[in-house]
Amino acid sequence: MHRSLNINWIIISLFIVGIISFGFISGGDDKEIHWMSFDEAVKLDAVHPRKIIIDVYTPWCGWCKKMDADTYTNPDIINYINTHYYAVRLDAETADTFHFKDHVFYNPKPHTRGYTNELASSLLDGKLSYPTTVYMDENFGRLTFVQSYINAADMKPILMYFAEEKYKTMKFEDFKKSLQPAATNAQ
């Protein structure tokens, strides 16, 4: 009986540590977005489903760097993404190979600028532009993607629209009109 209690306590303790370290409990004091790889998001989502946001970028993209410096450092955006999404950074030209839904995605000419990984190309329907933000549901179904730099004030309503599942009942423009100016508060 005593040994059983110790094992249960160990399991509960490990579970709590896992929850905290993977960001399932957010204290709201995060200083940065908890970026992860695509593969990590797939594994986490299988256990604890969440919406997914994917920042598709390239290292040479100036607007990507501006979005990193402005939008993704905004405290309200950081908190909202960490609370409601798994955040993935995907270098569109990565040499990595991804195995997802019975398909292998790779870059046919890795380490050659301008050659895109098939995962990025697939997510963007072959319309390659950077930065692009991809919003996905808990089953990795693409909800939409936004191709261009987007500031924090414009990103917050999009994040809310999908996280709150308003996309199931109303058009985005109607949702934006329904928001109080203080509701987005990401400026």
C-alpha cells in the first residue's frame, strides 16, 4: 500500500512538472513566445490538442525580422499565443525532413537559397511569400494563412477569432466589428 502511494505521488509530480514545462499552465509573465518545432507541436497536440500558429519565415527575410522584433515581442501577443496556441517557427528553406500524416516533406535542394521545403510549400499552397502566418485547428487542418508582415494590433483579433472558435459562427469582419477597442489591446 505504501509503495503504491509513492508511485502515484511520483506519477502526479511528473505530470505537474510536464504541464508546467510545456506551458499548459501560463502565469502570464512570459517574456517570449514558447516557439517549438513542427514535430514537437505534432507530439504535444496528440496528447493535449490546441490551435497551432506557424510562423513561416526565411533567415534572409527583412519583414520576418521586423515581425520578430515588433509583433512577437508584444507582451499581449506573447501571453495570448502561449495561452491558446502551440507556436511553431518554420524556416521555409529548412533542410529538415518531416514525416506527417503518411507523407514525407523535404527540401529537394537543401542549403540552396530559394529552394523550399515541401512542408512550407504545402502549408502555403505553393504561394511562397514571407513572412506568412498559418493558423491551424487542433487536427492540423489549416484555417487560414496571412501572407505579409502583421503588427500586434492586427494580429490579436485573428488570434482571438480562431482561439475562441468564432470562425465557426461568424465572418471575420463581423467579429472584428464586434470587438471593443480594449478587447484587442495589443498596441
